[in-house]
Amino acid sequence: MAKILAKNLANKRVMLTDGSELGIASNVIMESKTGDLLYLTVKPNSLIDISKYKSQENYLLIPFEAVRAAKDYAIVDKKMITGSDMD
């Protein structure tokens, strides 16, 4: 996988691999000692059932290893974050 720079994720729409829109990228959480990116924080779309996702203070915490691409949209592997391709 190509490297994804955190600065390229700011305010991008976040889509799941099934084509549904998860929300808008807000920030990243980084491990301070190693510099590893841990989570992409996402302001969820109002239609998303957030109970399926790890969340904190009304933001979804998407494991950074689930982020597959970041061009026009940030694409997130749905199976990695929910354990299923199905809703």
C-alpha cells in the first residue's frame, strides 16, 4: 500500500469499501513516542449507526491500518472496522 500522509486526510469525506459514506475526516491520533498513526477521527454522517464503531466524544475512531486510500475520498476497509462486509 502507498503511504498516506495525515495532512492529506483533513476534511475529506470518508467512504467505506461498500460505497457508503461514513462521515468527514477530522483528525488523526498519533503515538507520540513512535510517530505511528493509530486512528483517523471521523465526524459521522447523521445516518450512520455509530454503535458498530469505536467512538469517543461523538467522533468515530477508525484504526489507521483500515485506511486504504486518500485521493478524492478517504477509503476505509469496512471489514476491518466492523468485522463484516454486511450491515
